[in-house]
Amino acid sequence: MKQLMILLGEAMEDWEPEFRVAVVHDHSHWDNLAHDGFYQLVDDPTWPYRERFVSITPLSSYADIGLQTADLIAYEAMRWLDNNL
């Protein structure tokens, strides 16, 4: 979670400062780890992107159809990367 947030924060450097991220992830046995990683960065006053991240929410794919779509996009992107790299 922390590495993902670091990469997102760096990618957002050129975006307007009011652009914020609400993290939504698939509900699983690692919810607590995701939550802890999120707040380790957001609560760190030295991390430059801490104000960009507003929340973290675990959802099941049954609760949010958008997660099903995101899963499919991630799967297809990974397949493409595997085939082309």
C-alpha cells in the first residue's frame, strides 16, 4: 500500500494541489495491513504528499461494480505487459 501511495503521490506532482485521492481496495484478509500502511504515510508530517490522500475504504466487488471494472482493467493490463515485456 505504501509503495502504491508513493508512486501515486509522485505521479500527482504536476497536478493541481486540490486534486485528492480516495483509496478503495478489495476487501480481504489484509485490510488491516492496507489501513496501517495508508496511515503510516498520511500521518507522517515529512511525507510531501500526505495532504493528497483523504481516505481508504475496503469494499467487496459485490458492493461496488466499479471494483469489478478496475479488476478487469488491471488483469488485462497485466496480460498485455506479460505478452509485451
